[in-house]
Amino acid sequence: MLILFVVKCSLYLYSTYALYMPRPKKLRKISNAPKFKGFRAIRLDSDKEPAPILMDYDEYEAIRLSDYVLKKQTEAARDMGISRPTFARIYESARRKLAKALSEGAPIIFQGGPVYFTSEWFLCRNCKCYFNHPDKEESSIVCPLCRSSHVRQCEQDTF
Ligand SMILES: [Zn+2]
């Protein structure tokens, strides 16, 4: 009876924890980082520049795949390793930021976000394995073979 009570308590605690803790975002696959740190409007007057708009790399990638490479959303979502509804949300957020920047003349600054690059390679210091697609369910990068988090990113010219 006591054991059952303990199990019930821990289930309750877990469900309370799961309810209030934000779920870690899945990593989104990006084929390449933007080649610029951001953009700035050419101003005609000396008005104060509006605050910069921060655009995550996944938002940049969504705009690039949809409006530059002209991929369908299903295909673009597959490229980024996410569901189509998630892609649609990221794309909508990116379009709104872009429209705000164009309308208000605000600078755009690219920043991180939950992404990994397909051009990235890692070396596991534990088992000496090289890998380039970290487990998307993990919040930190771990080796796919031995699950060690003792990894380091390799330089591009190593390969
Ligand atoms: Zn390893």
C-alpha cells in the first residue's frame, strides 16, 4: 500500500513537473549559416534607428527554402527535420519579422536558436567517433555511439 502511494506521488510530481516545464525545442537542421550578421536600412533622414529585430537561424532558413529556393512547405520541413506545422509557424514568424523590418526600417540581426548545421562535424573524445547529425531529442550534443557528451566540434578544414 505504501509503495503504491509513493508511485502515485511520483507520478503526480512528474505530471506537475511536465506541465510547468517548457519542453526543449527540437533542433532544426540548417544547411548553411547566413553569410551576413544582419541587414540595415539605408536611411534618408537622421531619425533614430529603431531597435534591431532578432531573426533566428531557423527563421532565416525557412525564408530561404520557401521564398528563395522555392520549395514546397512539406519539402522544406523535411529538409529541416521538422513537421510541416512547425515549419509553417517558423516561416510565419520570419515573414512577420521581415515585414516589420521593411516597414519600420529596423535592422535585422541573425542569431542562434535551436539549430545544427549539416556541415558541422564532431569528434567524440571518449570513443574517437566522428559524427555530424547530433540526436535531435537531446538538449546537449552527445555521441551517437557511446552517448558521451565529451565531444568537440571539428574545424571545417579537418576533412
Ligand atoms: Zn563516443
